[in-house]
Amino acid sequence: MSTLALAVRDSNTMLRRNLLHARRYPSLTLNLLLTPIMLLLLFVYIFGDVMSAGIGGSDRSDYVAYIVPGILMMTIGGTVIGTAVSVSTDMNEGIIARFRTMAIHRGSVLIGHVIGSLMQCLASVVLVGAVAIAIGFRSTDATPLEWLAALGLLALFSLALIWIAVGMGMASPNAEAAANSAQPLILLPLISSAFIPADTMPGWFQPIAEYQPFTPAIETLRGLLLGTEIGNNWWIAILWCVALAVLGYRWSTASFNRDPK
Amino acid sequence: MTSTTTHSLAIAAKGLHKAYGDKTVLDGIDLAVPAGTVFSLLGPNGAGKTTAVKILSTLITADAGDLHVGGHDLAVAPQAVRAAIGVTGQFSAVDGLITGEENMLLMADLHHLSRSEGRRTAAELLERFDLVEAAKKPASSYSGGMKRRLDLAMTLVGGPRIIFLDEPTTGLDPRSRHNMWQIIRELVSDGVTVFLTTQYLEEADELADRIAVLNDGKIAAEGTADELKRLIPGGHVRLRFTDPAAYQSAAVALREVTRDDEALALTVPSGGSQRELRSILDWLDSAGIEADELTVHTPDLDDVFFALTGSTDTADVPAQSKETVR
């Protein structure tokens, strides 16, 4: 079997194993979905009128439109906490030692996790998106091409955060530590343009808010779905995604290839 | 090394060395395991047994040593080694979140068996290891013995010719242990090479063709069980008394004995043959000594083990060749 065929076949086997875990024990994934959905409902129904006034809108329906792109990105940040936890749990299992002594594609264990997580991220985004539509979110002017680009952006952003989360999972001694180290991934959106525009934040803080990975991604998604100004955000977002993905990939594979304890 | 010896040896190690920081775990050990035999690495906890298995099964790398498994150089072709071996580690290597059957099918997929072949192999092994009833339950719900059986069943999916078993019976109850021994014997009769580590002397004695005693990172002795037993002085007869006065007078009458005042026991050197035993009994009769308990102790691996490893901890090591004569 060629190396590529071996990689595809073994990764597919590992993917099925991870999906089986996710299907058998969905509570982790579902719990992680609660935070973005709760924040969405909280900010729309409780804070919505004030928030809407803050962004110069007329009522809370304007704020629904504003907040949803950020909530979708936050959903990805939350879902990948599950990735970090399951990678860390997995690495402490004896079965990983077994995999290491088998003539299988070396990277398939991690690739299985990454693709499984990507599918979970996209499923979570669709679920949260459905909640958003149910409470009145509508894309104003997205063409099919823009929808496709939006989907691509969500997938790319997911991939970047997943590789980082895999690295965090590999580096954590146990599931609790993994959950803690991945926590910033769901908190970062709070200091992005997800809930309020970055230019309404204190001046000294604006550069941090504007250039952290979430803001350019959120602004690009907003632009694609709602027709707001994207500016240079699209390439900053892509740059961030590629950089994070490469960094996470190198970190994860280096950890995996090290001798286990 | 000539090519013929490389081929006849399933596992060959020369100068295997491994250290963690400044702590040397394996200090240049040599191993040679002919194909189709059972080799047992025997040693107390912390002797380096597991480290040796981890290295030879490609899980971790050695610091130094010329290592061949299945004719392949570990440093050059680890993937070829992996294709030849199966490993059942000390800690259960099953996926607890999925069922026993799913674990088996996972192994079949990773060995690239076709769907039907995978199903057949999984079903056969589940049957052979008495796991059919539990097949649809998550492996995390299995008992220790069942997990160990599933673990070994998973190892056998690819039909490995060389199997590493790291303390396969540690923590098992006596019945499960005997089951596991039976399974290992069956493997051997199929011509598989087994590399077994154990801290149970009885186990090495039962199963292994050759035994190496590992102590403190070095091979303290190597040979067949009989060869090892011959390394240490012969056996003895132990006389135990309940009456201190009888003990005292016996100790005075029999001068060539070793005294154990606390246990009120005397040890008389003896090879354990019928003739020697009769002469001791005659001698006791003529001296008018009547011990409350007489045990014949022939040298066993325990003695070898303790003599070689300098340990006196007998806590979980059952002595084997004692017969009580009342």
C-alpha cells in the first residue's frame, strides 16, 4: 500500500473511532454548545435593546444581525475545548501505546482527531446557526459565492483552532488541565468585535481587540453575510488561520513523535 | 552476527542501554530469543522489564544497542518491526469507550483486513477468548481478567509472529491467571515467539523455555529454569516445633542445622531425595526428636530469584515445591 493510501485508510479508521466516541458520549460536545447559545440568547433578549442602541441600531433585531457572526466563531472556540479534552484523555489511554507499536500511518491518530473535530465544529456551527435563524437572524445580501466563502472561512478558522487545541491536549497531563489551557479559545471572543465594535473600546485596548485572531475572522464573516466593510480583514484572518494551523500542527506532531513517558 | 543467527533469532539485543536523566534503567543488556520459543524476563518491580519491552516493541527508543526484532533493525526499520509484532502491555490497551467487538473491528481495520475477513477474525477471537457475551458491552465495564483477554485478543488480530507480553497476569485472580497461561501455551504451540515479563517466578517456570533474571538494569543470570535452579545450593528439610523445650533439645542434639529461634524451626540441608529423607527421619528417630511439622524444600526459582536479586520480600511470591509431611 502506498504511503498516501495507508494514510487515508488509517486516518479514516481513526476518524470513525473518534466519531463513535462522539456519538456514544455526546454530552461533552453538547455542553460546549451551551455557552454560545446562552450568550446569544442573553445578549439578544436581555441586553438586546441597549446593545442595539450602542451600535446605532433601532431595536434588538439589528443586534441579532451584529452578534451572530461573532457567536458562530465563538462556537468554534468552544467546540475545540472538547478537542483538547478528548486528545488529552486519549493520550492517557493505553490504546494509544498500542497504536504506536502497530504498523499504521504515524499521523493517523492526530488526523483522525482533527477531521473528527472539524466535523463537530461545522455541525455545531450549523446548530447554533439554526438557533440564530430561529430568533430572526437573516443574511441580507449574501450571494451563493459569499455563502461558500463564509463556509470556507468557518472551516479554515475551525482547522486553525483545532490544531492549536490538539497541541494543548497533547501538552496537558490530564483532561482538566486540557480544558483549562483551552479555555482562552472561548474567552477570546469576549475581547473581540463579537459583541461590540472594536472601535468603541478604550483606545489603548483597540489594537489588541482588532488584531487578535477572532476579530478579523468575525469582521470577514460579517462582511460576507451582511455586506459590511471587510477591508483588510480577510487576509489578516487567513494569515492568522494559516499561522495558527501550522504552529498547532508542528507543536502537536512534535509532541506525538516524542517518546511517551 | 551472521545472517543465519539473525534469522533464527526472533529477538536479538546487544548492549541495550537506556537511561532517564542520570538514572540508568537498562545497563547494556544482551538478549537472544530463538524463534518459536518463550523467553521470560524475570525481575522485581523497577528492574527495567517494562522499559525493555517498550524499547523492543518500538514504543520508545534506546540510547544505545544493536537491536533486531523479527530480523529487522529497530533503529532502521521500526515500521517493519511493528508489522511483525504484537504487544500486550502492563496497562490495558483497549479503548474503554467502545465495545469489545468494536475494539476488535478497529484492530481489523488497522491491519487492513477486508470487512468480511475482519468480522470473521473478530468473531473467532471473541469466541476463543470467551468474550462473546460481553462483545456488545463497552470495554470499560469489563473485569480485569476480561480486559486482559480482550487486550490479548486485539493483539492477535494481525496474526503477529512475535508477541510481547508485559506482566500479562499481574492483578489477575488465580483462575484468570491460569486461563491466561493456557492461552499463552496455545500461542506457543502455533509457533509464535513470546517475550514475557513477569515478577512471578511460578509463571516463568510454567511457561518459559529460557529465563533471564533482570535486576537493577543488568541480567543477573540467564538459562532454563533448571539451569537457574542449579546455580544455587541445594534444598533443605525444615522441622518446626510448637514446644520451645522440644525445640531446644532438638537444636542441641542436631548440631549441623540452621536455627530459627523465632519460628521454633530447624533447617537441615538435604537434596530432597527419598533416600536422604529416610536417613534424616532415621537420624531424628534415633535422637528421639519429634517435630510437629516437617517440610521438604527443593530449590525453586524463588531461591534463585532471592539469591540473585538480593531481595527477601516474599510477600506475593508463592513458594512452589514444598510438600508438607505431617
